[in-house]
Amino acid sequence: MKAVKSNPFTPLRYRSVRLLWGAAVISDIGTWVQLIVVGSLVAAHTGSAVQTGLVALATFMPQGISSPVGGLLADRFDRRKVFARALMLQAFFTAVLAVVLAVGVRAPGVLTVIILLGSAAGSLGAPSYSAMQPDLVPPDELMAMVSLGVYSWNGGRIIGPMLGTVLSLTIGAAGTVAFNAFSFVVMAVAVAMLRRPFLPKTADGSPRTDPTTSTVRMQLRDGYRALRTTPGCIHAVVLLVLYNLTAVPFMGLIPIYARAEFNGGTGLAGTVASAQGIGAIIGGVVLTVLATRRKRSYLVSRVVVGVSAALMLYAAAHSVSMLVPAAVLLGALAACMFISVSSVVQRDAPPAHRGRVMAIMQACTGVSYGIGLMFIGFLGDLTNLHVAFGAGAVLVLLAFWGLTIRSPRWREAFDGELVPLDPSLQAV
């Protein structure tokens, strides 16, 4: 059994996982193609860290807007259908963006709004996908399942920027965005090909038969209560919020960092993003193996310190030869943080509330990332991005230190050793 747990690719023995993961790789490549190409386009057009950050903000911030609604849908309807339809809606708005670019529109405000609408549509389905994952694999393979998502996302980060550079030179920005729209369609088709429904379940594993008996307000309230009273979930979400406020914004500012501090364009931005992706895949594999030997709290505490140190190296880089290795290290540690936190929430969330709990987590992620991105971007415009990223490195350590002081039992929470404060929710 130990060998099964330590194998990060074990979930791929299931047809449904292979189908979804293969499509996710294509979709994530498309997302990174768009993010780097459009971000570089705005950076070249404006020269502003804040304006460039808005592109990344529009990509991720909608999680805070539409994820709560997506969580309600995930806990009321077939999660497979919800996810597939959200993907098709995202493909539509992405196709609109491609048309807008094709006719020559370059105004950052217009591009941001369209990206915002597409991302909001995708966020309606994200909680359903997260809630589906524990039903795809046994409990002891859940971390490996979460890790596969990190591999696809960061595989896209490796391939996407390089492909985006080639596509932007051959078929232009509009063509690269059209490719992304097509990738969402591929993902939707893969989801539709799954042979069984993914219905909300009660704590005993039986399909929920009364998904529409309560009001939307009551559904949201119960989801929040389930999060707040489940120690592992609330501690994981709080840590994720603090992390997104301080450390994560560096990802959305890659294009302007490459241009403003290193006089590079799309090619350098793509290289840095790819380096982070390579690091993330390495980090995900290492963490999946280490998780069988060390407690979650031990790993999380070391990762936080490592992220701070890596971000400081990233901030201190004054040459490409320093920047790329720092990006690899930062990518590895960032992946470890995401996998650790996400697997805790999926592990501890009550089955009947899992969609809403995941939605709240994604909403908190989107909002905190947006706030952090604007703060770091503003600080970068006010001083420079070396200073801004250095400040983030210090703040992430202070934030984690504050969490440990505020909640002395955080270790037990991450390790699953604390019982839910409201056990009745586990049986709803």
C-alpha cells in the first residue's frame, strides 16, 4: 500500500482520470498561451505593472465573484454537466476575445472586461470539478489526484509560453487566443464523455435526493458554517488567503518584470513562466512522495519558509542567469503549498457541502490574489518590482507567524487530528 500512496501517477490507472487529465493538459496550455501573449501585449502597450496585472487579475479574480454560485450548482446538480456547460460558456467568451483582437482592439480596459467574463464563466464550473475529484479516486490517492492538476497546470506553463511565442509570431495574438477557446471545447468534450453522473452525496456516500429544498441563502450559509467549523478547512483557507496576498502576485507580473527590469519581451516572460512550471512539476512529485513520510503540518511550515527565501532570491535577481533558477525554486515551493492546502480542504470538507466549501476556498483565493496583485503592482510602479517582491517575501513569513500565534493548534488542524466543531454537518 505504501508504494501505491507514494506513486504520484497512480490515479492515471483510471479511465476517467486519464480522460480528464489529458484534456486538462491541452486546456492549461491554452490558458498559459493566452496569459503570456496578452499580458506581454499589454505590457508593451502601457509599460505599467498595474495595467499588466489587470490581465492576470481578470483571469483569476472572477473566482471570488462566481465561485460561490458555482458551489451551489455543484451541490444541487450533476457536477459533470455543470462543469461541461461552464467550459462551453468560457469557450464562447474566449472566442469573442479572439475576434476583438483580430479587428485591432488593444485597449487594456476592453480586453480585461472580456477576459473577466470568460473567467467568471469558467469559475462557475471550477467547484464542480474540485468536488468531483474525491469521487474519482480512493481517499489515499487524493493528494496524488490534486498533484495531477498541478502537473497539468504547470505543464501548460512550460509548453504554453513557448508555444505562445511561436504562435504570436506566426498567426498573431488573435490566433493564440482562438487556440485557447478551442482548448476549452476539448475539455468540455472530455467531461461529457465520462460514463456516469457525479451527483452530490450525503456523508454515508448515497446520492443526495433533496438538493433543492433550501433557499440559496441557506445553502451559502450552510457552506460557510461547514468551512468555519471544520478545523482543517478553515486553517487551510486562511493560510491560502495570506499566501495569495503576499507571495503569489509574482506570477501575474511576469511579463512586466521581464520587460521593465530585464529589458525582455514575450520570449523572456515565457522562459520565466516555463521555469516556474518545471519547478512546480518537480515540487509536486517530491511532495507527493514526502507526504507518506511526514505530517502535513511539518511540510507546510517548511514550504512557507522556503517560499519566502525563494521569493527573496527572485526579487534580488539582476540577471537572467539568476532569475531562471530562482523561478524554478519558487515554482516548486508554490506547487507544494497549493497541493498541501487543497488536499486538506478536499480531505476534511463534509461530502454534502464539499462543492460549496471548495467554492468558498476558490472565492477567497480569487479575491485575495486580486488584492495582493494590485498591492504588489502598485508598489512596483511606486518603487520597482525588486522592492515589491522583496516586501512580499517578508510579509508571507510574518503572515504565517501571525497564524501560528493566533491559532496554536494549527498543526493538529492540518494533520486532521481535530474533530469538527459542528459534527452534525458531517451527516447532512
